[in-house]
Amino acid sequence: MAGSSPSGDEMSSTDYLARHNVLLYVEDAISQLLEYKDENAKIIHGKFLADYFRSVHKGTHTMFREFEYVRATPHNRSCFIKSVWSCFRHIASHGELLSVKEYHSLLCLLCNDFPLDVVQRTARIVLMDDALDCLMSFVDFLYAFQIQFYYEEFVNACKEAYDHLLMASPTVVVPSTESWTQTKASTTETENVARLNEGVNSQTFFDVMEKTCGKLSQFTKRPSLQHIHSELSKLPKVTFYGLLTALSKNDDINAEIGSLPCHDCMLDGSDVDIILK
């Protein structure tokens, strides 16, 4: 009926534009056109714009772009993850193990200003308690990278919630007598390390995460709460990186993102087929 407000299942044009970041792509297309026009005056505007949006649709538009653009939208992040897989998956077939710096170098081949700290946070998901200078398989790195990069805002919010729970957990109070003055600092440090390794109550963590997710923007991507609960219910206590490791190995969450195949199908198909999908 004319004049009636849209139902809960309908999306307004404004929401549609925001959800799919249409204005961002239009602005970037025009910016790219103007930049390219300076180098090639004979450019056909209509064809350039058509090629740009065809590239966005195919998912090849993030190749060799700056990091700000690569991470600008969920679609861009997803396409970049798929590009990493399609370009470097031969590493998995050879069973090679690479370091943080080597993975960073690979990512910089596709995005020359890709930040090292994102790779380091990904390594913590894979290595957990091990030192960051340990080597990682491509498969382990890629699925962990997918969680860290695609769900960046969700991961940051969960880390804040986890740290809050960790600091709120009870600890043993050491009496500050004169005879213990020298050992108090080292004892407190030992307790903190033990607390970090022990983790927090899984159900409590889920309850806090559920509230945290409710505060995120409606357009912020996050894993399904059902899948998060499924992983948390497996253990009475969990560490932050232990949860992220579990999420990175969850095929249902992987399917939600839609960038990578299931773990068992990592090497299926030819490289050409992957790129043209």
C-alpha cells in the first residue's frame, strides 16, 4: 500500500546501499576513472566503469590495491582472501612451512602496504602458546587469516570482552609482609601467566560475547552465534586464541564467509578454474 512503511523483512533503498557499500564502489570507480584519464585521454568512460564493476562482481578488484581499499568492505575482504588462496595454494600442495615474515611478504605481493600486525595476530591464532618465530603450514595460516581479517571488528570486540573477563576472575592474594617483598612481583607475574593459559568459563564468555555482538553495527560481519556456541560448549574453559583456532577450523563458519573451500577440498580444481569462478 502506498505510504505504508516497509515490513521487517524488507530493506529500504538506503539500507541496501549501505549493506552493499554501493556508494563506496561508485566513488572509487569515479576516482579510478579520473586518475586513469590523466594517463589516457582516449579512454571510453562507459567501458571503464563497466569493466570496474565487472571486476567487483568477479572478485578480482582487490588485486594490487591499497590496504585501505582491500579492507573497506566485507566483499573486498572476502575477495582478497580468495585471491590469496588462488595465487599461493601451490604452497599447500608442496607442504611448505613459512614464517610470519614470509607470509607477510606473500600478502604484500597482492597488497603492497598490507600491515605486518595483521599477520602477527593471525600467527597467534595458529601458534597460540608457541613463539611467533615458529613456522606455519599454508592451510593453517589461511583459515586463521580468514577469521582474523574478515571478522576483524568482531575479533577486536571479543578480545576486549575476553580481557575484561580475565581481569575480573579471582586471583590468589599474596600477603605483603617484609619477608615476601622480593618475591611478590615474580609471584604475581606467574599467577597472571597461569590465568592466561587457563582461560575463562566458556558459558560466561559466550554470554558476554552475545551481548557484545548485539552492540556491533548491523552491517558488521560476525560468525553465527549458533556456531560460536557449538565450539564453546565443547570445553568448560577456553582461551581467546583457543576459540579463534576452533572457529578457523569450523566448516560451517567457513561456508558462511564463502571465500574458501572446506579444508578437505583445498587443492581441488585447477588454478584457472578458481580464478574464473
